[in-house]
Amino acid sequence: MNEFENYLDILELNKNIEFKTLFLEITNVCNFKCKHCYNSSGENKVTQFSMEKFNKIISEFLKYKITSVVLSGGEALLHPNIWNFINILRECDLNVTLLTNGKLLNNENVKKLKNKNVYVQISLDGASSVTNDFIRASGAFDAVINALTVLNEEKYTDRLSVNSVINSVNCSETLDIIKICEQFCVATIGFSFLNNSGRAKQNGLFINEDELYRTIDIVNKSRNNKNIEVKTINVTHKCRFCGCEKEVFLNPVVDVYGNIYMCEFLRDEIFSIGNIFKNSLDEILRGDLIKRNLLLLNIRQYYIRSCRNCAVKSRCGTGCIVQNHSDNYFEPKFCNLIKKKFLYELGVSKS
């Protein structure tokens, strides 16, 4: 990172920093120990937002006109002030999404969420208890099925989504996962990639390029399904922060310690842009850390050895560095897929 320090002034932050969604990790307490957990929830000393810290964060980000907040953990429903947090956010007229493993979604809690019009996203990483519980925890699959049953009983599925993390264990079960979601009237299902951090980094489960290509093709071809919205899986050739646009759109994360990251997936400490408990958001957005990160994401393709002789490097941003899940973030892992996507967008390739 030091080689970029002399170039901080190249990227002038006269851009408009705009926020859409704020992700808050309100607790590191969890009732599961998933093998692919990017922040190793449930292992460290209990840390969670106090009411005072929560109110400080919200007041700071409201100045930048956020429209929605995602509450996660750990398991967000284990936070003792979860309902107070939701009440505060709804009183601020913010859309609220709760990320949960489903274990605590009983009738009482679902009724409370329905009363506040909270979006609910449940994690499901396998089409059977064998696969899902291996990845997440014993009883996790049954917990999801019970949660989906309750949500149907309470007729609260219009704001219900499921997310599945693609990995080497479950990549052959994507269509079966979609069928389960159809059965329980889930409105939307999305598939995401493993983060190279926390227990995910320790336990592997990363998918190879051929498996990923097959999985993307299978899922994307299933999108014509009329009973459920299946989100497209993309291996992008550019980070969404790359380019010279005047606006920079961030979906920042604040972790349990107050560290801010520009993206819900960029979780390595080298990508922290500051700490909301130590500095104001105004100070953080004027600081060198955000300059350095944006500069790095804009010009990193020129510093990757394997990219130097590539014919399309001037247009390619080397892809999402989280999807690459490289240890040093500077070696595109799915280079062939990135090139295919890039050429397809240019109209050079038909697939």
C-alpha cells in the first residue's frame, strides 16, 4: 500500500460521496458457528453496540441521506436492544432489513417484524440438512424450514428474501435451493461469494473457476421462473468504485468496533477508512484513508504483474477484489470469466 502514498493527490476527493444502504454489525454474538463466516462471529469476547453508539452512528449517517439500513451480526436478533434499534430506524423513515439465520424467527418475532414492515433475509446454504448443517451448524436447516413456515403462517413473505453463499460444497444444489424457496413463497433469492476473511479463510470451501462458471450459468438460466425473483450472479470486470465518475456511491459497513468499510464485502482491515467512535463521519470522508482506498481501486490493474501485458487492461478493473478472494487482492482469480464478461459487454462475444 505504501507505493500509492505519493499518488494520493491524483484522486481529488471533490467527488460527491453518496450513500444508499448502511450495513451495521450490531453484535458479534451468534448461536451458530458457520464455516464460512467472514467475521468469525461467536468466537471473540462479546462486543455489541450500546444505545449511545447506535444513536451516534445513525445521526452521523442521516446527514448523508441514507435511505436504508441492514442489521446483521453475529445474529442480530440476539442483541438485547434489537427492537429499540428497529423502532429508531423506522421513526427516521428508513427502510430496515434484518439478516438472520432464522433460528429465532418464531411467531412472536415475525409479528413484530411485520408490524414494522422490516425486510427479512434468511441464510440458506444447502438444499438438505446434510449440506446446510455441515456449512452452518447442526439443526440449521430445520431452523430455516421452521422460520419459512412461520413466515408463511403469518402471511409475511412479500418482504422475504433468501441468500445462499456459493461454495465448493453446495454449488451443485443451487436449483434445489431455489425450489425450496419457491415452495415457501420466498419473494427473492440471491447467491453471493465467499469472503476471504474470518473462518472462511481458515476453512476454505472456495469454488474453482470451472465450477463457478457452471453454477453461474445454471442459476442465470433459471431466472425465467415466474414464482420467485432469482437475482443474477455476476463476475464483474470492475469494482463499482472504479472509474472517474463525479459521484462515488458507497454501501458502507460499520463493524461492532466502529470501523467503517466502503463496501459490505471489503472487510480486510487494510480497507478500513476510519472509526466512527473516534472521528466524525465528515472527518473520515475528508481523510487520507478513503483517498488511498479509492485510488487503489482505480489504478490497481497497472500494478498487477499478470495484467501488464493484457490487451484490455485499460478498460478492465481486474474485477471485484472480494470475488477474487486472493490473499493479496492483487491477483485476479477468475480472470477468464472476467474477460468473458468484459468482451460480452463490448459486444465482441455472444456468451
